[in-house]
Amino acid sequence: MHTGLYRAPVYEPTVDELTILKKLELGEDVSLGVAAKEHMAKRLLERGFAVQDESRHWHITDTGRMLIRRTP
């Protein structure tokens, strides 16, 4: 039996995800520990809204910036 990754047809970011993206946009350091503490979803990585560097620090992508700018 093959189980695949399910993606809902419409992506709606959670409040926690938006908070993390806004922190990243402001240049705040968000490490893996902070991300886990803030309930960071892997969806941000999977959807390309954030990336991790070699030091496992999070950085916002241009796609992530567009997401928080369109969110009221």
C-alpha cells in the first residue's frame, strides 16, 4: 500500500506560521529549537516559504514574503 503526502487544495497558513514568517522577515534569528518551540510547521519548508541553512537556521524565501504581504 502506497501512502503519499496529502496536500489540501488551498493552503491556509496558521497564525503560528505567519508569526514565524514575520519574524524571519524582520531579520530575527529563528533556529530549529525556536521553530519547534513556536510550533513551526514543516509545511513552511515543504511549500517553499522558508529554508534552512547548514547551521539549521531558518530564512524566509521570496514566496514566504509574498504570503505575509497578501495576508491581512
